[in-house]
Amino acid sequence: MKLDSKIPDGPISDKWKNHKFALKLVNPANKRKYNIIVVGSGLAGGSCAASLGELGYNVQCFCYQDSARRAHSIAAQGGINSAKNYQNDGDSAYRLFYDTVKGGDFRSREANVHRLAEVSENIIDQCVAQGVPFAREYGGLLANRSFGGAQVSRTFYARGQTGQQLLLGAYSSLSKQVSVGTVKMYPRTEMLDIVKENGSAVGIITRDLVTGEIKSWAADCVVLATGGYGTVFNLSTNAIGCNVTATFKAYKKGAGFANPCYTQIHPTCIPQEGEHQSKLTLMSESLRNDGRVWVPKFKEDADKHPSEIAEDRRDYYLERKYPSFGNLAPRDISSRSAKEACDDGRGIGTTGLGVYLDFEDAIKRLGESAIRERYGNLFDMYECITGENAYQRPMRIYPAVHYTMGGLWVDYNLMTTIDGCFALGEANFSDHGANRLGASALMQGLSDGYFVSPYTISGYLADNGVKDPDPESDAFKQAESEVKERISTLMSIKGKKSARHFHVQLGKIMWEYCGMARNEKGLKKALDLIPQLREDFYKDLSVPGSSDSLNNELERAGRVADHLEFGELLCRDALERRESCGGHFREEYQTDEGEAQRDDENFAHAAVWEYKGKDQVPARHQEELQFDNVKLAVRSYK
Amino acid sequence: MKLKLRIWRQESSGCKGRMVEYEVDNISENSSFLEMMDLLNEDLVSEGKEAVAFDHDCREGICGSCSLTINGIPHGPQKATTACQLHMRHFDDGQTISIEPWNARPFPVIKDLVVNRSAFDKIIQSGGYISVRAGSAQDANAIPIPKQDADFAMDAAACIGCGACVAACKNASAMLFTSAKVSQLNTLPQGKPEKDRRVLNMVKTMDQAGFGNCTNYGECEAVCPKEISLDMIAKMNRDYAVASVKNFFGTVA
């Protein structure tokens, strides 16, 4: 597997500018001759499909939801970063670049991150022009808030529903293109394989989730914007339907999968209640602007009502350990600190797996109405789920799987190792290294979709000309028959257990052995347990109903089947990365103070996995990461 | 908790549906309504019976997928709450709960509790956008927008497109949904150039899709999980009247 990152020459601040000029263009009159498939309609996919449509290409966009507007980007709460420096507090594209590389624990690609920081300013302009109702000050100008891992206020927000508003913005642009005919939208349609001819991606195979029809779609290139793989843990903040299937199928067809072990555990989620639970709910990181995180100083206080624990018997552990960032320490560090406190027996709530996020001081300082104005919907959501009023008693929170930094390996053009197959947004690996800073996912999705892929995809099409592949060709027929065979395998097991049952079991293994802290023994154990579970799955799965109509159980079974293989890849990557960095914490590699210890000499690279066939150990390749601008340093937030 | 469920089962859009009774036991009062449905389905699947199909995804009240009419009320008895955020603590042990799909002609049933809401997408496609190409925008702070206007636009934009407003309306009117988008975009300065054609086209598409008229019952506002206000409908009616007059004189931009 050849990993050519295609990073342009020149100083970092000129690379993108020069590259845009170097990319070939497609004549406006020729654009309509090209067909492009976009899978996924979230921030990355939706904005990419809309932008390509605006340019005049023929775009076919697919999503499994009943409408493009429901992609899971919609659930992002807190905000979107941009180096606008409207606060006059010292921000710049270079600082956003620097913060992101540092926040990612020096495991991302400098050139990509700098480009992201550069275009971050255009994103806010674009969204405001679309009518996204960002929060404003009384003077009518845009408001900002602070987020973790940064000392400037660069986060733009729309109450606690920023993801929703940005997605609806992208969806509105997409809808306009649907109305003018450049984009055709296919909701309730799931991609089940990618098709290659002569080494290049030429189309996909889908299942119509209503009729069950399996269909081939041919195009000049394929864009995967299908999100992350957090649901491999079953319980996560992701939507129930989120899955790894599209990216995993691409991996099996030759796309390198980079750094699957980089998973982000978000520090502020509502703790798990019981076995019935289907998902965990995030409480936006923005709450840490005004909330203070604490646990009782002494174990004996853990069961007491928080109001009975005196001020001097509380441990505001983030403020104590990281005085300069305090409650706004980055996500990986905050999550691990919460785990440490709970492991120490000082966790709160019925399970002992929880810490307090307390707004008492902020309410005293600013008044309840100011807090309601900033976070009202989050407090309502908390009360709706827990039945508790967070204006009166501190919120209970605990870390949960939230985002995955790993993904399909892509070059500077966002193309995977399959020629003509691009990966955008959370589905790729490039920008966040080993840890993503808050409010950067929305930025990356829209950057890839509005401002990067329209250029790089045009460049690819100009280089390759109209391919006009035939959806009746042997390559498509074979892929179709493989998809049908996989479905009939799942339907014909006729066991006793639901896909959900196996998903829960897989999630337990992943969380126990490959969660917030990992070690060699545990990872090896997981690598032992997952194949056993997979074997049970193919013996005892039950999928009632038929495959030629709407069948939620069949959809889930297919996704769980892929997770049962992918989970193994994730654990293998975690095992081979013998260092701690960002979201990947190996217990064997930590400092005396319990902080993550990187090994830059041996691991300053992206690990890229190549599929080698069924039951074969995949091959591990490396892309060495060069840091010419940001000095490798111990990441300190003290 | 132990519960009796009466659930609408319908094989496909062409088939006749009926209410079927089920029982579930050992339901935690801290579980959500959809988690209760998950457990019912897990029981059914382990017996080799077909699971009850229902739409759901984010399970945090924002994607707008879930669409259950619970005891006759879209999204159930809890005010400003989607079905996925409704928790079982609001029901009594031993209670009988009826669960039906959205009941409105423009939303045909696909299967069981799943309905087709693509008519909403069509309404948005006919004008629920501001025409701006990627890359052509001016600086975001170039147009100051009074905070109250931005806040009003945000109140309107909070709509999740679930369709409860239509399901609650005896006329199956989509006025609340349509007016929320019209109000958001027509209030903001960026949306003014297309203001008139937007409202005319969206209302036309809404009518063509078979949604009924608004007769001011206000059921839509009462069930809206995001508490979208009837003020939006008033705003749309005003904009529609102005645009219609301009249209009559041929002066719509």
C-alpha cells in the first residue's frame, strides 16, 4: 500500500493557495457530464453535495435516514470554531492551527490542519449568509464563547443547537440544488459496498430500506461522508443508526484505515442508568465555561447530597491539577481525571460512576436568568432525562464515547488509497490527530464539504476525464451478488438472539478493554473475545421478517456484523500503538503524575491498516508525520 | 413496571392495519419510551416474531425522526418533549398505552409506525433556503442583525421537522412547519431578496402536497416538541398577503 500524502511544497501558509492554483479545472460546460456519488448528508456530505451541485456537476446523494436533514451532525450542541478574532483576544489562523495540532497531541498532519484553520473564516461567512441564526450581541454583531483547549474565545454558536442550525443551513443549500436538478437525493438508502474497476472507485451498491431492492450506481468518483464509528462501543453519544459499514466496506476494498484506536471519550455526558439504555446523552462542553467540576474530597462523602458537602470537603480536581485551563482542560484529560476520581472511590450517584458539574457559583455571579439564556435547553434536556433540576443541584456527569478521530486514510486531496474514492468529515482521519478539540468537528465537516473537496474533486475529474462506467458491468454484478449473499446469510441463521443483544455484548468488551484506559493484557483479551462473539453471532442471530421490505432488524444486523470485525481492528491498532497520546491512553505508558506519555521517536506516525483477506491479520503501514512548524512538546495545560 | 401496549401493525402502505396487544414487564421507570419499545422488540425477535418498525435515530430530541402518537397525542403526554425523550416515569405501573403512527393523509404509512414525510422536504426545496453559493459570502459581521431579530429567527429555526404539528391537526395542516422556515428566513436581512417568492412557492407546494388549511385550533403549537409559536403562522400570513398583492401587480422580485 502506497501512502503518498501529496502535501504541497512551500511555507505552510502558502500550501493551500498554491495547491488550489496547481489543481486542474473542469470547463463549466463540461461539468454536467460528470457524475458524482456522495454517501451521507451530514455537515460534510450535505455541504459537499450542495457545493458540487452549485458548480454544475451531476450529484447523487444517499442517506439512510428518511431525510437529509436528520444526519447526526444535527446533534452537535456547543459550537463551531473560527479564527475570526472578532474578540480582539489574539486569535489568528496560525493560533487555531497551533491549538489544533497541540490539542491533537501531535498526531495530525500539519498541512491539513493549517488549511482547516485558514478556511474556518469562510465557513462562518457562508453560514451567516445562508441564514444560520448564530447568537448575537445587542450591537447586532456575532457573539463568541470559549471552549476547551483554547485560551481565546473563537467559538460561534446558536444556543445549544449549533449542529442543528449548521446542518439545516447545509440542508437548505442542498434542497435548492435538488430543486434545480443538479443533486438527486436518495433517502432511506444504505450503501452496502463500493465498486472498483481497474483499481478506481466507479460506484456503489445500495439497499433501498423500504423495498429492499439492491441496486448498482455508477459514477466518476465516490465521496464517503458517513461519519465515525463510535457505535462500535454500542453505548455512545452517536445516533442509533450511526455505523462503520460504508468506511469498513471501503477498507475491505483497499482503502487504508488510519488510527482506529483514536477514540474520543467526552467528559460531560449523563451517566448510564441501567441495562435498558440505548444511548448516552452528551451535555455540551460549553457548560464547562460556567460549571465547576468536582467530586467529594473524601470517600465517605460520596453518598451524601451535594448540598451537605461543605466547600472545603470538595475537590475541584481540574482547577487543582490544571490551574491555567481549569475546567476547560481538553476532553481527553478531563475524561481521564473523572475516571481517576471514580476509580479512587469518590465517584457520585447510584453507580459511583459520576462527578458533579456545578453551576452554583455562576448562578450567584450572573443570576439564574443569564445561565438560562446561555444553556436553557441543555438544563431542560438534563431534567427531562434525569428528572433533576440542575439550577438547584449540580448535574451528574460521566465520560462517554463521543467522536472518533481515526478513519479512512486520505491524502491532502482527501482521497483515500482507492483512486477516485474520497472521505470527508469524521469519516477521514486527517485533522484531529489523537484528540479533537471541542467545536472543531463542525468546522472540519464544513471545511471539507464547502471549501476543500469542491477544488480537489474537480482536480481529480479534470485529470481523469469522464469515465462513464457501466453499472451493468461484471464488477457491479459481482458486488451486487456479494451484497445479496451477505443479506441472505444474516436472514438464514434463524437463531434466538437479536442484533441488539450482540451489539450490547460487543460494546461491553470494547468499553472494558479498549475504553478510557487500555493495556496490553486487556487488549489481547478483547482480541480473544471478539472473534468468539462473532462466531456466536453467526450461529444464534435472529432476523425475523423479510429482506424485501422495511426491516429495522436486518439493517442493524448488517451494521453489527461489520462492527464485530471492525472492533477487532480497533483493538489491534490500540495494542500496536505502544504509547499514550490524546484519546489513546495506555496504562503502561504514563508519567509519574499519571499523564499520557508519548513516544515521538517511535510513534510520530499515522498507523494505516490494509485489509489482507478474511481471517488474515491486516498489514500495518506508517505515514511519518513531520512537524516543521509546531515544535513537538509535552502537552501541558497546567 | 408492567404495561399493556396496543400498537398499530401494518405490513406495508397498501395493506390494512390493525391494533395488536402486547405486554411488557420489568420496564425501568428511568428508561425512555423508545427503550421500552426496544425491549418489546427484543422479546419479539427472540421468539422469531417480526419487530415493530418505528423511526428513530438520535434519541436526544433533535433529529426529528421519532413519530409516535402515544395515547392519542403526537409524542405523548409530556409537553415540549419528543417521544425519544419521554421517560417511563411519566406512566403508571399497569397502564395501557396505545401507540399509533402519525395519522395524516400527506404522510402515508410505510410500515407499522413508520410514515413517509418526504412532503416536508418538497416544501423546503420550493423555497426554504437563501440562494448563496459556497465562497460568495461577505464577512459575517458585515450586516449587524438586531439581537431580537436573531433570537426570533432562532426560535423559528428550532423546528426539527418531525411532523407532530400535522399529526395533531384535524385538517392535517402543515402551516406551523412551513411558517417556521418562512419566518426564520424572511426575518433575517439575508433572506429579504427572496422573501416574496419564498412564501408564495412554499405555500403553493404545501397545498399541492395535500396538507389542509389552518383553522386556528392551535393543536400544532400544543404538541410541538420545540414549542414553535403560532406567531410564526401570523408572520407567514402577513408575508403571504403582501406577496400576493405584489404578485397581482406583477412586482414580485
